[in-house]
Amino acid sequence: MPIQLNQEIEIPIHRLGVSGEGVGDFKGFTIFVDGALPGEIILGIVTEVRKNFGRAKILEIKKTSPHRVDPICPLFGRCGGCQIMHLEYGKQLVAKRQRIVDALERIGKLDVEVNPCHPSPMPLAYRNKIQLPVEDGKIGLYTKGSHDVIDVEKCYIHCSLGEKVYEWIRGFPEVQKFQHLLIRTAVKTSEVLLVFVTEEAFIPKEIPPEVKGIVQCINRSKSNRILGQEFRTLWGRDWIKEILHGLQFRISAASFFQINPFQAENLYSQVIDFAELSGNEIVLDSYCGVGTLALILAKGAKKVIGVESVPEAIEDAKANAKLNKIENVEFFCERAEEFIPTLARVDVAIVNPPRKGCERNFLEALAKIRPKIIVYVSCDPATMARDVRFLVSEGYLISGVQPFDMFPQTSHVECVVQLKWKKNYMARG
């Protein structure tokens, strides 16, 4: 082993890791260093030694990257919310594109062209949702790598309206007794929904006009889940309305909705482009959630079928279809891999799985019905590369890869991949 615990070593940093940490080496041995940037040379003290890697803490930056910037947030490095706020934004985009390239090459064994990462219209103040734990009178976020709460007066990636409401609500002493405070904002309609995770009901005085509802959530679980199963509307309504791609969507306390609505418009436009709809297609939207993509695609398709295993999400999806008077969409509450074999025809499939990616039996079922185009929307490069590799082995060709920065200042990156059935693709070519 070339290093020992508490040893001071000089480490050149070559790239960023998947969690935004600097990745360097000492005598060929991989070292991870929080806060270090590519191109830097740091003097570090070894804090952890494993068989194949080690971790070190910065003592001194011997050579500083020209792309290092002063983070706007005074809590950067202590709060676990943002990992790469110290890297200039243009270089964040370069690093995120490289994550996609590396995953496709290393895991997918694929050499394909990856477009530059699409920047977020709002590098700051983009989040429409914030979940704030409360502990010992402190309201804020978790410190990096722990469940200790750090008091946060202002979050720089939270949208401005949400921050305005947060500044107001944190002034009430009653909030210090909550388990969590959840703030959801619809940026296009300027509506805010407050969710108090607490066993004691509380209705503040002089509620701002932007707040359309206050919901109490009772969570008796001992797990790490933030929201429980019991909801009670304390004031107003239990939902807010957002507009995306000209459609209206109801967002309730537990609904899934894109966190960065400014960038979501761009990502969904890319999905529309990759779907190549002419008006005659039957589209399958697996993992459809509350039906956002299914409803957006309905305008250009003959029919859209949405499948989702979460009953509450399907209820929201049906309500959203009714709200927008869209009739060529049908939603089913089933497991996608069990539902797909019942379909006689699918021309275009939208695949938007959670971070863990797709189950193998789902991909096998999808490959059997052989849609002409598959549009894969990913929030994890590693599982995306694994799943895309399987689809390529089944006869699909990758014809487009577009990363999106949905979460500026963090290490996360989303990506949209277009795959075409080989025979159709070759016939067109």
C-alpha cells in the first residue's frame, strides 16, 4: 500500500468524480479529495485507506485551477446540497458531459458522439422544491455526509419566490418544533404550497397571497422517509398549478415534478424532437409518473399509453389529462415489464426510469415489441450506460445523446438518448 493514514502527500488532480470530488493519484494509487479541482496540485492528509483507493483532506492548494471561483454560498463545503459551486459554470458543463462520455465508454463499451451539455437557463435560484429538516431549533439542510442539521437562512439554488416564503415562515417559533418543512413553488403561476411535517397542527397568521395551501403531514415512521402517509389540509387547497409546454399540471405535496422547471422545458423539447412524431404513432411512456411527458407528447401522436406502478401518480396523471382536456392518452397502474407484453403495437417508447435504471425483464420485454424509436431519459449516467448497452445488443443504434444540466452547482447530470431500430435506421440512411 503506497499510503498510510494521516500521511501528508502531494496529489495532482486529474478529473472530477461522480460526487463532484477531485480524483487524483499518488504513485499510481487513486485518491479522492473533496473540494479539489482538475488541474490542481494539492497537499493533503490521508483520511481513509482502502484496498483500491484512498481519501485525503486538503491542507494546501499548491497549484490552483484557473477555473476555481469563490462560491456565492457561505455554507459551501459544510452543507451537502451543492458539490461543485467552486467551479466556474462553463466548466461544470464540460465535466458533466465528460461523465456521460466516460459512462458510455467504460460501462456501455460504446464509442458515440455526445453533444455539449445543455446549460440551465438559471444556474442559481432554479429549484421549485426544497425540503428542510428541523433539529434542535435549527431549520436548514444536512451537513455533508451526515444527518446533522446546519441552519440555513438562504439557499442560493432555491427559486426566489420560494425563498421569499421561506424567509417569512422561518420566523415563526412553532416551525422549530417541526420534523421537516417542505416548500413547493409553481414558478409560472407564482403559487406556493407549504407542507409541515409535524404532529402538531399550525396555521400562521397573515399568510402571504402567494401561498395557496398549507398541508400537515404526519410521519410516524422511524425510517429516513421525509413524508408520511397521512396528509391533512390545514388551510387553502392541497395543490398548486404549474404550466409546462403550455399545459397545466396539478402539484400536490407528494407529487413528482421536475425540480428545475426552467430547464425542464428544454429537456422535454429534446424528447419531442427525438420522438420524431408524425401524428400516426402509438407512444408508450413507461415510468410515466404524473403524466407530464405523456401529455406533452399527446399533441403529436395518435395515442399515448402511460404506465406507472405508483397509484397516487396515476391518479394525478388522470387528473392532469382531464385538466388539459386531452383524450388520446390512457394511463395504467401496472408494472411496465408486465404490461408491455399485452400491447400489440408500439411505435415510440419513452423510458424515464428512476436512478437505479431499468429492470432487465423490462428491457427484454421492450426489445421484444421492437418500437422504431426509444427515447431514454436518464438521471444516472452509470445505469443509463448499462441499459443502453443492452438495447444496442438487441439491435438498436444510438442516434443522439444530449446531456442536460438540470441541477447546476451539483454533480448531477441528466441525459436524453435516442435509439433507433437498426433496420429502420439503415433504411432511412
